Amino acid sequence: MVIYQLPNGKIIRLTLEEYLDLTDEDIVYLVSIDFGESAQSPWTGSVLPYNTKGKDFENFEEDGDSNIRGDLPEDFDMGLDIPDVDFE
């Protein structure tokens, strides 16, 4: 489900397929017939109230692993030719 705000400020709910098929003419038509509903809150349809920490994030914090890219070795070469410069 996609929440789309029309240029007149009203919102409409569309499926992903409807959103991808939406043309400029469709938007002009929807605005001209005053279609949609007014959003009473800027957080309408937000997922923030349902946000929970994932188990992977909790395990990462508990392990205290400082290597964010745990699957890469510390001496991993990204293919960049950066010279090792000593500024003494």
C-alpha cells in the first residue's frame, strides 16, 4: 500500500501497481474532482509507532563487536591505490 499526497494536499491510498501506472493526467483528474482525504496528522500511515528493534541489532550491541563489517577481514583491500604516507 502506497500513500500518495496530491498537489492539493489530499492523500490517496494506492497499490504499488496503481502507483507505478499513475500518469500526470491521472493526477490532474484526481485533483479536479477533489478526490482523496485530508491528512489530519503529518504522521498518517507512518510505521514509526510499530518500529521495534530487530534481533540482529540487539545481538550486535550485546556482542560489543566493533567491526561493523564482520564478514570482512581487517586487512581487506577495497582496490584503492592509496599510498601509506608517514607525516613525521
